[in-house]
Amino acid sequence: MPSRTAYVRDKRSPRPKNAAVSAVMSRIRSTNTKPERELRSLLSAAGVRGYRLHHATTPGRPDIAFVGRRIAVFVHGCFWHSCPHCKRYAPKHNSRWWRDKLTANRERDARKRRDLVRAGWKVLTIWECRLKEGPARELARVVRALG
């Protein structure tokens, strides 16, 4: 029997009730997201260089790593990482699966932060909503951390 969608499902998530929603969700990226690209653009405009993207040998594989200075920057999307600053809606369909998924994301984020701090790294988290509201403020946080 042919699949209802034109793309391959990985069977880790439940089949959505709406195929259009499923198609949109399948295109969401995990790296080089819009907030990440925005922060990198700000860093570049400010002349900040010397960072690695998604550095594989750094604990937790941060979005931006200043390896020599041991500074890790995570750029979190508000929905996917359950932002404490804004009230994001909870999906209505498959709500238990989404609750478990978002809880697991928060736990993974905490574990990554803990591993980096134990390894002697300074960790910054830049939230999508804060980056939209005050990009200069978030850039200043990174620059201050670099000292």
C-alpha cells in the first residue's frame, strides 16, 4: 500500500492528523536555523571571528563554540526548547507525545550544559524571542563573555 505522503517518515513520531502540517514539520532544520544564522550575522558584523559551528568534539556539540576560549553558545528556538520567557502554545494533536518530546529536549539541554560546565566551559543560551526583541543585547552578551 503506498504511503500517504511524498516523503519518507522515520517512524519515531506519530502520524499527524493533517498531512500539510506533517509536510511543514518535516522541513524543519536542526542546524543552521534562522536564529543561528541571525546571531552569526551579528557576530560577523561586529568583527567576532574564531568560532566553530556545531563542533563535534566539544561536549554537547554547541551551535557556536569558541574552542580556544572554552565558550559554548546554544541558540534555542522557543518552541523546541520550551522557552521560559514566552508563552508558547502546546500542540493540540498527539499532545502526550509532544509533551514527552519537549520534556526530553529540556532534559537533553540541561545535560549538555552540565557536561560543558563540568569540562570547564562557559555556556550561554540565546533564546529566539530574545534575539528578535534585542539583537544588540544578545550580541553584547556573547562579546562580554569573550572578554
